[in-house]
Amino acid sequence: MLDMKFLRDNLDLVRKKMLERGKEIDLDLFANLDRKRRDILQEVETLRSERNKVSKEIGARKKNKEDASDLIARMGSVSERIKELEQGLEKTEEDLRNFMLVIPNIQHESVAYGTSSEDNPVVRHWGEKPKLGFEPKAHWDIGEALNILDFARGAKIAGARFTVYRGAGALLERALINFMLDLHTTEHRYTELLTPFMVNKDSMTGTGQLPKFEEDLFKIQGMDYYLIPTAEVPVTNMYREEILNEKDLPCLHVAYSPCFRAEAGSYGKDTRGLIRQHQFNKVELVKFTTPETSYDELEKLTLDAEDILKKLGLHFRTVSLCSADLGFSSAKTYDLEVWLPGQNVYREISSCSNFEDFQARRASIRFR
């Protein structure tokens, strides 16, 4: 969530940044709600001051055995007006917060302007595309041929976009998870967490999935629980409404979790293979840091993620997302894209983002 004072003082800048993201946000609505809120607060403060002053006068009259009925009647009207204003203030503040919750983050000045993923600048490459003396097969064909991926039975058990890993496929998945966790904890200084795989509404709001992206989530019907789309949600919300000690920063966490995504709007896209699954496994890196060091920490986190791919010997490129391709909460994002010979394309397999204070404000995470 953006800082309200910053937004109030920089409406034109924020409007420009939103347009660069390809978003049209009615910031006049914010200005009107903000003005209404401040007007109500000012009137309430004036009436409270009047009530305090007259209350003393009523006390003085009663002490002198003088009639104070006119003042008492007047204060009754003032109290009713204050009550009415406070109810209006509560509604206005709720409307204002709800509006603030759907405004995206402001991109960092280093983020390139662009209108689609085609405009994402490539930062670096590692390795080379493998030179194969044969036509490579897609991973789904290899998985089925080796009997290590069973898409048909995954669909039978749960539906489309679910997969059963079997034998060496399940072993490889588990080995990769352990490899990543071990590397990040022993060489990169992250502390491992094993968190709940379900979270409440406040947690989803804190990291920016709610209220804007509810259709992408799996909600437990009749309960305040959502299946997590990423371990970023529970790890970040561990410190929701807490004050961290600055001497403990940066605080580095790594967590494995299954991830659950509805993939709304992806109908017809990546209908084969392991891309855009409703359930998949992921190892997540999360850092809590100070504003002054956050971009240095983003670079380090990105290198930590790249280290995994280097040790696996996978050719990849690192791209910096342009303004229109940034996620809702992100101020800057690097995507790591691995070359898939069977599809003749680079595919994003990791995103490394700096949210600046956007999530911290939503989740009320502070430091001192």
C-alpha cells in the first residue's frame, strides 16, 4: 500500500507511474475521499474543543448554582453531531482504505518503460544454448515416455492442470527441493521455515493478493482460509503487526511449500506439461531489510537464485521486467528464464522482486 501522504502530495507523479504500468486509476476519487476525511476530522476536532470548553462552563454554573439548561441542551446537539460525524468518518476511512488497497506499487526509477513482456530488457545470460544433434522432445513427452509423469491420472484424480509424479520423477522433485533448501541454508545464510499451507484473509491482504486477485485464489468455502499461492504469503505475514529490531536486519528466510493457483484467465494457455499447474512445489526466498539496503539485497537474492541454475548447469537469462509487466506489489522484478530446447523458448522459472515498503504498510510490519 502506498503512503497516503506521499500519494496526496504527488498525485500527478503517481498518475504518470500508473499509466506507465498500463493502469488507469481514478486518483480524483482518492483526492475527494481524502479531502472529505480531513474535513470531517477538522469539524469533529472543532466540536470536541467546543464541548470541552462548554463542559467547563456548565460545571462553573452548577458550582455557582446557576441555570445551565441552555448549555446542556446545546451540548446534547453537539454530541449528536459528533456521533453522526464519527459514523461518517468510519465509513469514509473504510472507503479510503479499500481504494488504497487496489492501487499498485510505484515502479523504481530504474525500471524500463514498456507495454508488454516483449519490452523486458535482458540483464545477462549464463551458459549457452545446448547444441543437440537431434530434435529435442518436450518435457511432457519425455516424462510420459519414462513413466515418471502421469498427466492422465492427475486429471482423473483432480482435473485439468494436475500431475502425478512417479518413481524417478517423484524422487527428482524431492531431491531438487532438498538441494535448494540445503544450498540456501548452508551457503546463502537463509533460515529455513516450514509454514502453514493455508492462511487467513488478513495475510492475503498483507502481501497484496487480496482484495484485487481473489479469483486467482483457492478459498476454503465457509471459512476464513485460503490455500497459499506462494510461501511468500505465510513467511511475510509471520511478522505482520510486529516491530523488528534493526540490528536483526536483514532477516533472511527460505521456505518450501506446495503452491495453489486457480490460473484464472489462462484458459487455452500451456495446456500440456508442468507449466500453469493448479498445484506445484516451490522454494521461496524472502528478505526483510531496511529501505537503504533493499536494492543491494535484491541483487544478492537474485544471485542466490541464479546460483541454483548455475549448479544445475542450465542455460538461462536474467531479465528486468518493464513497467507494464511488473506484478501488482512489486517496485522492481528480475525474472530468471531458463532455455527449454523442447519448446525452443525461454520460460520464466523464478521471479525476484523488491516490494519496498508496499507490503510492510499493508501488513503493518515496522522496524526500529
